[in-house]
Amino acid sequence: MRFIMQTAVNMAVFLACALIFPNGFILENMTVAAVAALVLTILNRLLKPVLKVLALPLLIVSLGTFSLIINAALLELTAYFVPGFAFESFWWAFLVAVLMTVANLVFMNQTRIEMRRQ
């Protein structure tokens, strides 16, 4: 369930960023956004823990801020794998990574879902 929600949040951020930043962030259509969100979620699950362990000294010195650089690098790697999904420069990827981090903090920080009958 968390994988699907993570993919949905990533897709929503991609669509919002495509509307907000039409010059720096290139997204062809919604299908490309869905594929890019899926690829990014898979990369986050497989590659991100390895990168965090390798960059542990930098993460400690920067008090965790270096994770934004790791997120931007994963976004650039996603852009490499998905045609129709690109950034004008690394700084555009960094900006999208910051917005994605904020969105994930807001929407993915829910530890449980409560359902109550009325």
C-alpha cells in the first residue's frame, strides 16, 4: 500500500511541477508522469539506501541536508531512463527534489490509517 501511495504522491508532484515550471521541467504527458513516478519509487526503494550508506559522512556533516542532493541525483537518473521526462539543469532537479521532499513529509508521514464507523 505504501508503494502505491508513494508512486501517487510522486506523480502528483511531477504534474504540479510541470505546470509551475514549464521552462525547467519537461514532462510530455500523464503517462510519462506515471512511468517516471513508478521508476523513481523503485529507485528510491533499491538504490537510495545504498547511496545513503555510502554518503553517511556527508549526511552527518550536513545534518541530513545532503539527502536533497541524493534525491536530485535519483531524479536525474529517472530522467535518464524515462523518455519525455527531463530537467534543463541539475538545479531544476534539485528544486523538484525539495518540493518532492515537502510533499512526502506532508502526505507520507502518516503511520497508520484509522477508519471509524459512524
